[in-house]
Amino acid sequence: MSDLLLIATLSGLAGMLGWGLADFFAKKTIDVVGDMITLAWAHVFGLAILALLIVVRAVGGEAQYELPSSLREIGILAFFGVLQACVYFFAYRAFGKGKLSLLNPVFSSYSGIVVLLSVFVFGEIIGGWQLACLAAVFAGIITISLDPEALSLKKLRIAKLDGMKEIVTATLLAALWTVLWGHFVSGKDWLAYAAVMYFFMSAAIIAYIFLSRTSLRIKNRSLWKFFFFIGLAEVIAYVGVSIGYSQTSHTSVVAVLSAAFSLPTLVLAYFFLKERITKLQLAGVGLVIAGVVLVATV
């Protein structure tokens, strides 16, 4: 395996682990204070962690940061931040309206759209074996996200399902963000650009909170540690995928592997929350692991 493919694979795994951990810790807070307040405080901690990383890197004597050099680039980063905030907004609104077992597989499909866009629009070249491995990971992602209840509702009309419009919107926006971010940040300073984008995303989420006149007061002090863990996990994910997009041209590898964030969430929920894993989901786990191992060896 080439060094660039190794970087892409590790970056995708960082995204998978980061977003998976974020979802796991979010289980502790969303039921108490709601999803948007959880997002707001998690991103406040995420910004603080990113600021610390920037300081540590500067003190470490590395090369100067390559900051956005024009108002145009700052505007583009603002666009990416707001776009990602919209992904969260539509996805969580969908999950609040409908059945997670029916909506989650739809949202998980965004990585497949990324591969199609990257190949047919941006001309990414993917080898046959590599494409087969990514297909296995993608199939595993969808399988993990499925629930037997979803399979028993085959005759339902998709358009009439509660939350379907919102989750389709979130899926398309997530695919658009991923493929555009992957090409925009290519060759740029991954930490500086990820930090600026993350700032605009956080600002958009907090602005929505204030516009909706939602209180950010937290009465339960035990929640603060979970906000910190969510923020830390999100930083790991965004920095991880940004490294992969910045230093390699393997957009599809990073996108598909990072989209497998349901795997660590499922495993952690099984061991620590005693949630059940179905045989179907277990098969999906095997597909993801096999696909990741093969991507790293072909």
C-alpha cells in the first residue's frame, strides 16, 4: 500500500472513530437537554480544543500556518461551516420526526453519493479492487444501520415516511459538503482550514439557538464532561478527514471509511449500554471490518 493510501485510510478511520464516539456520548445528553443544545455546547468545547491544538503546534516550532489568504477563501469556509450546520439541523429534525431504523440507512448512503460525485464529476480514479473494498464497507454501513423493523415495512411508500424529506435533504447536503470540502482543502493547511470552518459551523449552530430563543443554561453539572467528550471526538473526526483530503487525492476512501461511524457507536453501546446487536448488524460489522482490512492491503 502506498503512503498516500495509508494516510487516507487512517484519516477515514479517525473520522469513523471520532463521529462514532461523538454519537455515543451524545446519547447521554440529547435525552436531557435536546440535540441542538448538545451540539452548541459540544462545539464550544470543540473550538477550545482546536485553539489549544493551534497553540501547541505554534509552540512546537512548526512552519507558520497557511491561513486563508483572501476574503473569498474566508467566505468559502463560512459556506462550508454553515452547510455542515444545516446537515446537523435537517438530520436531527428528521430523527425527531420519524423512526431512526428507517431514516438512518438513508442518511448513511451519503458516502455512496460522494464516491459517484468524486468519480464522475471530479475525475477521481479508483482501482477495481479498491472500489470493491469500498463497496463492501458501504454495504456494511447500510446493514449496520438497518433494523428488522425497517425490513418489515417494505411496502410503505418512502415519500410518506415521517422525516423522509428532511433526511434526504441532510443526505444530499452531507454528500455535497464532503466532496466539495475534500477538493477545496486539498494541498492546504489542514488544521488552520479545519479550525476556521469549524468556527463558522459552531457560530451558525449557536446563532440558531439564540434566534430560536432557546436557553443554553445547563442545570445538570454531570453533563459537562459529556459535552467535552463530544467536542473532543468531533475535533478528531474533522481534523482526521481534513488531513486525508488535504494530503491525498483518495477522497472516496476517506469519505466511505469515515461514514462507518455507526460501527464504533454500535460496539460501544453493546458493551457499555447493554444494547442488543442483531445478526444482521453483526454481518454488517464483518463487512466493514473486512472492507477496511482489504483497503489497507490492496
